[in-house]
Amino acid sequence: MIFRKTILILFAAWLFTAACDFNHGISPLPGKLKVRVIYRGEAPANTQGIYLVVAPVFPPHAINELYHSPNGLPFLQDTIFTEMDLPYGHYDSYALWWYSNDTKSNLADILAMPLDASNSLLPASFDVTAQKPVVEKTLYANLNRLNRPSAIKGTIYFNGPFPPNTLATAIAAFKLKPEEGIHFLLYLRAIDFSIEENPYHYNLPIQAGGVNFIAVFWLAERAALTDFKTVGVYLDPTNPTQPGRLNLKDGETVEGVDIYADWSVVAGK
């Protein structure tokens, strides 16, 4: 159940990229979030923009639940200040989201999201109230993590055609094998939601470092967003009972990371 709830985060993030303009009404909002953003490093040349995103509920259940800055934030100086008008209420998370000119944005493009060490490393929350209508926060953004000169390439082989009720299929790579809900966010290194053919030749841009779990996920049309199914895992070629592991050098491309996905997992779904 924890796994299913966390996969909602992945899919909600994918849905989020379909629309960036959210209309929460035209009435003036009484509260305000003020954020100081401290950058480190340089943004990649394909940067379309960096945006402030606030979620009253995390993970979000629908696109229109999110508050999204209408314009990209400056990122050429070390420190910038931004603010967002908000209604009174509780907010589960706030984050910076990076957009690329080249690819669809996804969960791996969260640039900064503070976590609460006293609350099982869940996203840090805040409240906007009549007593405290202005909340001030600081976000630290490492732009270097957006540079992904390495890559994982391979082919996903499905044992048959996509089910006719397929809504989305994705491949994701993780730093460590996720064991608890928040790990799917903390350990995510790269993700691709564009799987639409069999076989599918994928290319995941990624930073150098270890990757210890790569899997393929599937979601049915009209299914609850918590019903993502794991249909394939990259296995160790020398020990196919265990997930395969990679250690990428800077600028290295590892090829032949093939995955065999089994539709029997979702038969009748």
C-alpha cells in the first residue's frame, strides 16, 4: 500500500506537466509566501525556467490543487527573492521545479523541496493564518544536479501488446531500492513516462553515480492513481534473482540495460 501511494507522486508529477497555468480564482488572496532562493552552480543551457510550486495536499490529487508561479524565477544570480499570494490554510509542501526546453518535466526535475527530519522526512509544511498571514522561507537550489551528462540506454520488451486500457507506462531509475513511501521521492534519479511502443528503446539522461533499482510501471485508464503496477525490473545479468546495479562515471553512457516486462501482472485489470 505504501508503494501504491507513493507511485501516486510519480503520476501526479507527470499530470502536473500537462498544464502550468492554474486558475484559483480572481479574488485577492489574503496570505503570502515569501521565499529567498539561494542558488549554487549554473543552470544547464536547456533551462526553460524554474518555478515555485506549493501543494496544499501532498501528494496532490489533482492539477488544480497546486499553486504555481506564473513566471519563471531569475536564476543567473546567487540569491533571488520571490513571493506567492495564497489563501489562509495549511500547505503540505513547497518546492522549486525545473523545466527543460528539450524534454517534458517530471518528478526528477524537482530542484529543491525541504524535508522535515522530525516527521519521517516528509515534505516540510507551513500554515498561512489570519494571525500569521505572511510566511517566510528559504530554499537552497543546487543547479549542478540538473546537468545530466551520463545516460542509461536499453530496450524494454513487453510480452505482448499494451493492454487496451493503458493510460500510462513509465520507467524509473533510483539511487537505492525504495523500501518506504518517501524513498520513491528521495531516491529517484530519472524517469520517462513516454513509453508507447513495444519494444521501447529508452534513453535516461542522468548524473554520474550509483543506480541500484530500475523498474517499469503501468497504470490503467480510469484506475485510481494509487493503482500503478510494477511490470518489470532490471535484473543483474550475473544474478537474475536480484535487481541490477549500475555505477555511472561522469559523461558515461551505459547501454544494454534491457528489461523484460510481463503483462500477466496486470491481466484482467
